[in-house]
Amino acid sequence: MTWTIPNILTTLRLLAAPAVAVMFLYFTRPYADWFALLLFVGAAVTDWFDGYLARNWKQVTKVGTMLDPIADKAMVVIALMVIVGYSSMSPWLVLPATVILFREVFVSGLREFLGDTAGTLRVTRLAKWKTTAQMVAIAVLFAQGVFEHYFGMSIRGMDEALVMDILDGRAADARGLWWKHAGMIWAGHVGIWLLWIAAALTLITGADYLMKALPHLKDEG
């Protein structure tokens, strides 16, 4: 392997994928959410930089071309696994996550089966938008976890009626409950909507790849 800067960034992104899950094994929340969010956002930024640098510095390599989509898929799949695992298993979250995971496995299987002809499944501009939507949605959902746990820590030991009075503006908000609650609600809604958009793009690009692969899947008569 040629250790160019783009390849190093891709490798770091690949290593960051399991590290997102490990954060929840060794740190309590919301610190685990913070570390996972920072790792994920950092990895998403390198996704743009490694491709940009490889093209502009003419350092595109076979290993980098192979590792880049693997790193993207690993980041998305592991992060979604963590988010769903720590969620209330809401169908609004589980369904788009399932669509995304199924598509990634399906397209990976297509590429493996096609072998040398897998070049017909080149990454399209829409597929890049799909990946961007997935990563932004996941980052927002990690942020929602941060707001949720700071809100939970702030209301610990408080009477429920007092919490409602504070959120409704009938009592003083000395602990900043309103903005923590608003951040939790808005991040949750925006994250779910973005995940559904990503799931829709996932279905469209998956169908596109299948149509391109169909001529290579026909049995010779």
C-alpha cells in the first residue's frame, strides 16, 4: 500500500468506524455521545478531503479506491447500529435505517458477484448526495443524544410539574431546560427527516445499480 496522505485519511476514517461504537463501551453518556459525534463528523470531513486531495495531487491509487467506499459504508452501518441500539426502537428510525443497511449489503453483494465487471456500478453524483444525507442525518441524531442526556441530567430530582412549568414559561429557567429540550426535539425531528431523505435516495440509487447490473445477471441461453 502506498501511504499517501489521501490513503492515510481513508485508513483513519476506516478505523474511526468501530471506534464510534467503542465510545459507548468505555464512556458514560453524554460523553460517549460527544466523542462519537466528534469522531463521526471528523471522519465525514476526511471523506471529502481524501477524495479532493487524491484527485488534485494525482494520488488516486487502487487501494484508496477500494478502501474509500468500504470506509463510508462502515461509518454509516456502525453508527446506525449504535443509534438504533440506544433508541426507543421507534419505527420512524428503524425503518429508514433498515432500508439503508439492506441497500448497502445488497449493492456490496452485487459488486462482489460482478467481479471485474463491477465497474458498471460506478458511484454516481446522486449516490454521493445519498452518502452526504446519511452522514448529516447521523451527525444530527448523535447531537440529539447529547441534548437528550444534558436535559435528563438537568431535570434529575425535579418535580415533573415544575419541569412543565419551566418549559411553558411559567417558572424561571435557571438550569437552561428550555434550550436543552428544544435542541433535543429539533435535532430528533431534523435527524429523522434527513434519515428518511437518505433512505429514499438509497432506494433510488440501489434500483439504479440493479438496473445497470441486470444485463450481467442473465444466464446464457
